[in-house]
Amino acid sequence: MPAVPYGDGLILAKGPLGVRVLFPTDDLSIGPELATEGVYDRGFVNFLCRSLRRGMTFVDVGANVGLFTLIAGRLVGPGGRVWSYECNPELVAVLRRNVALNWLDGQVTVLDVAAGRACGEAPFYKPTNMKMLGSTRQSLRGRTLLDGDEETTVGCETLDSRLGGVGFIDLVKIDVEGAEHDVLAGMAGLIHARQVGMLSLEYRADAIPDDETRVAMEKALSGMVEKLGATLYDGGSRKPLRLDEALVAVNFPQLVVRFPWSTIEVSP
């Protein structure tokens, strides 16, 4: 069986690379897939497995309970580093248990704040049922049939402020339900200093809350391609995308941005 009851309102599933993942029994977003399949977003898991190597550094922005954090921790090994951002207090507690359960404390750092465009505090919409779809940008009201959410306040920091001194970062994954452009704004220093080799962004029309956010994302992507020479890829493909293709499609669970100085090759 892929999953068993664990106690404390949690289920334990066995995931890829043998990682063990605890998650809340009452989550209706990602939990059902974890319980039945032992994994979610298998395409991104495959991307991680073909991209990360021993000794690399990975940043997981919007870690939820940590499936990708755990897989990355296994892939980069004791000589690598994983920085794992999650600001939902309920999920952070489970994330910390998952890191300990998999004996990854040595290479994983859990950060219980949101990543954004400024340091301080940010509003956070904490879902009641779709627990792993929280956002600092938009409520789930009207996006799902069952969900409401509670608006609260969480700590927030820029990636520039935290990671400026950690050296080269091979891959940053950003999945924050519509706040991706805020994270990008808060890591502009890292990008322009060539400290980040590759980004993986959720870029989906249904997760973009308004026209202002869409324009901000288009501007960010255009700048990275036209000024920094970045190449875009659909995460499930190794064929490059033209910028206009990406901006028109706007339907990428994983849009990969590869800078020319990346350590990770993407072969055709």
C-alpha cells in the first residue's frame, strides 16, 4: 500500500527514492494523490531526478509538506544544500517532521516564512480544505467548490536577504499560487549576480489572480530572456520555447528558465 495511517491526524506515504512523507488526513488538494500514488506532479519529480546531482544547492519556495524538498535532499546528498520555504504554520510542522523522518537535517534548512519582494510581514490566505494551496496573493474563494480560507499574517523575506552569501544556487523552484512575481522581485540581486543557474516556475492562468500579476510575470520573463539570455522550456520537454509561445500559452505547471551560466544541461 502506498500510504498508511500514522496518527496525529497524519497519513504516511512512501514516495520516490524511498522518501517517507507525512501529510494531513483532511487535505483535499495534494493529499489524495499522495495517498493513492505516493507522489504528485510526477513530471517535476522526473525533472529533479535528471537535473540535481551530488553537491548541488536547491531552493524550494512553497514547499508544502516537503515532497520535493525530501527528493532533492536525497539527490544532492550530504555535501549539497536544500533551503525549504513554507509559511503555513500547519504545514511547516509537518515539513519539519518529514525532514527529520528522512534523516535529512544535515542538508535541509526549513524556513517558516514566505519568500517575497520585501522583508517584513505579508497577508496569507490559509485554506481550510485545500491545505496545500495557500497564497500570499489570492484567496481560494471562488477557485474551488469546497473551499474557504482564513486570512492571517506571516513573516516574509527576500531570497536576496537570506541567500546572498550561500554561493551558487543550481535550481530554484517557485510554486506559490500566484505570488511567483513577488519572489522573482525579491531575488533580482541573486539573478543579476549570476548566483542562480535555473528557475522552475508555476505559470498557470488559473493561478494568476489579476491583470497586474500577469503583466508583472510577462515583464519578468521577457527581461530574463532578452537581457540575460535565458532559455525557456516546458518542464516536461527538452525543446526550447520561444518567449512569445510561453506568454501566449500561460499554462505551465512548470516553466523552466535556464540561464547561460547554469550547471544543469537541458538536452534536446
